[in-house]
Amino acid sequence: MAFQRSHRLNLLRLVVLLLVALAGIKFLFRDSFTLELHKHVSKDSGFWGDTGDVVQDIIPQSQVLEVPEAKIMTLKQKQQVPRDVSATEMRLVHLDLKGAAPRVSYLEEVFPLLSQLGANGVLMEYEDMFPFKGELEILRSPYAYSEEDIERIQQLAEQHKLEVVPLVQTFGHVEFILKHEKYQHLREVERFPNSFNPHVPDTLALLKSILAQVIEKHRRSTWIHIGADEVFHLGEGMDSKNWMSHNKGDVGTMYLKHIKEVLGFLTAQYWGLRVLMWDDMLRKISVGALRGEGTGTAVVAPVPGSSATPALCPPWLASCPVPAGAHALPWGNVGLEEEPEAPSCCRHQHPLAAVPAESGIAKHVSPVVWFYVPDFEAEQIVQFLTKYVESGFEAVWFASAFKGTTGPAQAWTPLSYHLKNHLSWLKVMQAVPRLAPLRLQGVVLTGWQRYDHYSVLCELLPVSIPSLAICLQTLVNGGFTEEAKRRVLDVLGLESVQLEQSTCEGRGAFPGVEIYHMVEQVNGHLKESIFKALEEESAIKGWFSPYHRKHQFGNPRNMESFGSKVLKLHEDWEGFVRDLRAQLERIYFPDTVEEWMEENVNPYLDQLRDLVRDYRAIIRLKGRPKAT
């Protein structure tokens, strides 16, 4: 027995010695192992994400070459972009709901995909799809989401770790409001419904009501976007002309006056809510005006967490209660007519009161710098960023585009165009560190559905998912790297993507892939096949011209030479369109289905339908004399 115990102890000692030896070897060779591993990954990591080696420069189409590893036609690889580990990782996908708003059931499929591809937030531009109530109910679309839908959207987002940022237009692009007779008196220019008149008291009162209803239904959100881009015709209204004359001001100071009023409401009433706005109007305003020099006073509270002031105690902390009667989570009471008192634990830091407007807007909002063209120089954007640094802004966002910027009636998304836009933005991101203390907080990948409330629909979301995947993965990996390409194909279930041709090969496995393939057929073959039948068929030109159809006569013998072909073409397309309509109805509301069919199918298919109708009517006449 003693011998056996001794034998076991010796074996145990041997095992321990072996483990120690292995650990020592691993320790000694760890540096060479790590170096070798990095050789296989890349010399420089991507801007965001786990891997990434290159960003492709823009080159002529003739230089496009095949990449066998990922089976994607891509751009020539030249420049590397190292990862900026100090950058925030906010990547918001913009859902423009002023057109083709999807059913919530489709968002249940899309949100997991967004998270999988690297997004961590959604920018929800509801417009008339929000369930406004009371006096604002007139703003609702007949197919607006219900309050339960809004809650479900936020639950889905939370489930998939997506921040929901509501967007409410507060100056320009308010056609969905000003089109109504009830609000026409708030127009800057009477005949145009684009922009608010900032001098009418009812304008701010209305905006407060709209913002209050939207924010009330987004209690989980820590950000709100107030739009404020493209305020067309500002300064052309009589009230604005009078204001500029009496105040020795200009359009820029007038614009800022209104923005400060909106920010004053938000910062005074909603504790901890952070604000974004589009930057294009700011580009035209002087640094002095942006800094608030000589523009009077405004009620604006300091932004929580800004370096200029101590951080505001979050109201959801038990140690820092919100004012009496205010909402428990996460902001103050909108209904308070008087200015709320700051919590006692925060009051010594900065009371919520009227502060000099000389502080400007920089401490209260972050500009979202947008640029959607494919090829632009980083310095084009850096000049704006330099101006914003001088104006006191400490943080900015960037906005790229994955769809909806290549034409108001664009039906098919050009992949290369949008990829190049993101590659250009990556170069801008590399310039941000030299603009300290300015920091980049995040990127919005915009997906415009209409150019404005009155325009036709741009590309549908299912059609643009390959573009979105490519653009997101380009940001995540710091370039359209091999890792990005493989990830796109794996997640979307595709075999290959042809960037310059903007086509995908393989059945695909992403939400709405059926619509993707069917719209591809409409875009590529419907018009062409019908044109060929109607305009290139000599028998139709010779024996079934518009003149024959108008006077209802024709020779059945000659008509039958093309009849079967035309009838078959018509039958095939009608069957296809029935399937397409069924797929569209699964994702979209009836108004979207009808609009898309009217704009993209009926203009061509109706020509074929009319020809078939006339053919059947005239063939039954058996060659009778011409109608007089």
C-alpha cells in the first residue's frame, strides 16, 4: 500500500513539473507568437471592430479586380487606416419613415440583422408615422404606428442592444405639419410648406407639444435629434425681414435664436437628454455668431457631462432625486409651467436658469456633419470641423449614406457609390485626433426614403440591405477588408457581390430578400421586355399601330403572328406582379404598395395591358371595316 501511495505521488509530481515547463515555454515565446499572429491579421487594425487591414482608394472602373477569397468585386487596395481606439463606437442606422415605413413585424427581422452587422443604434425619423394624439392627431398618417408599436420597437431595440434616437424636425422639412390648413399660418413663406416662421409664438408652442409627445414615448432614449437642416426660404418672410431690420441681424443669427429656444426647452425640461442636429445651416454662420457673441440671453442649461461644467447628477440615481412632480425616468416634467428647480445634490453645481446666450449653442448640442457624395477630400470636411472647434463644440457626429442620395426616384441602390462615400469618411475620421479637443461621438448611416414629404419613394429598405451591410462592415473594419467581405456574404447568405454592377449572386438569407430579387427583375427587365415587344416587333408596327387600335381594325392573319408572344409576355408579368404585390404587402402598408406599383410597375405594364386589351377586342371583330 505504501509503495502504491509513493508511486502515485511521484506521478503527480511529474505532471506538475510538466505543466510548469509548458507554461514557461509559452511565456518565453509569447512575443514571437503574437508577432506572427499579427502578420496574419494585418499591420494596422481597422478604425472600429476586431480586424481590418486596408481602405481602398477610389480608382477607375477598369481597374476593378476579382477577390477570390471573398468572391466580391471590389476596389484596388492602397491605403491602410489604423484603428482609433479612443473613438466612440456609436453607429446609428437611419430609418426614414416619411415614406415606405415598414410594419413592425419586418423590424423584428431587421433589428437582429443590424446588430449582427455592427450597428448599435437606430435613428428613427417618424414624421407622420408617430401616433400623435390630442390637438396633434391631425399630423398622423392613416397608417401611423400605434403607441403599442412604438413600445414594441423600443423593446426590440433593447433586446438587440440598439439605442433608439428619435428625430423630430424643428425648423425645416416640416411639410407634414405645415401642409395642414390648421398650421399654414406658421409658414415662413405663405405659399411654401417647407419651413417654420420662427417669430410666431405658436411655432415654439407647437414644437414643445410635438417634442413632448415623442420624448414621452421614448423614456429609454438618451439622445434626441432635432433635425434643423435645409431651412429653405428662411429670411424671405415679412416677419423675418422685419426682425432682421429691427435687430440688425442676419439669417444666421435668426436661425440660432430659434435653435436656442428649442434647446432651452429641451435642456430645461428633460434631465440628461443629449441633443443632435444636422450641421449644414451652421456651415454658413460665422464663428462669432456660433459662439453667441452679442446675441442677448436665452434659457439654456449646461449639457450633462460637458467639460465646461460639472456633470449633472443623473435623475435615476436615488442619491439625486428629480424635482418634485417630475418624471422619475429619465427627465423632468414637461408639464411644469415654471422653471423646475434643480435637485439639491446638483444645485450647487449649476442652477437651471437663464444663462447668457454668449455661451452659444456648442455646450448644448452636437452637430451631425453630413456629406453623401462618393469622392470627397478629407480637407473639405476638416474645414467645417476646424470652424466648429473654434466655435466651442467639443463633439461631432458624421453622417454617411447607404441609400437614398442618388436621385429622388432611384429604385436600385448603387453599391460602389455608397461604399466610396464610406471610404472617404474613414479618411476624415483619421483627421479628427489632430482637431483635439474635438472628438467624434458616432456615425449615422442615413437611408433616405424620400427627398421630402412630397417626393416619390427612393430605394426600398430590402433592396438596400446589401449596401447597408457593406457600409456598416466597412466602418466596423476600418475599410472594406477581406474580413468585411466575408462577413457580408456570411450574414446575408450570398455567394458574391459585384460592386460596380450593384448586383448580388446567390439566393440570400436576409429579411426581404424576395423583394430584393423581384425589384431587380422589375428594374432590369420589365421596361426593356415591354419596349422590345411594343417598339421592335415589326408585325405590331405594320399591322397593329396606334392608328389601327384607335380605329379598331386589323387583319387577324397578321395579328396572330405576334399575338401568342404578346399574350405570353403579359401573362408572365401579371403573375410575377401578383407575387411581388404579395411580398410587398407582407412588409409594407397598403399606401406604400400602391405608390411603389404606380411609380415603378404600372407605367410600363399598363402599356402592355392596353395593347393586350385592344388586341383581344379587335381580333374578335374578324377583320371588319375600319371604324369611322
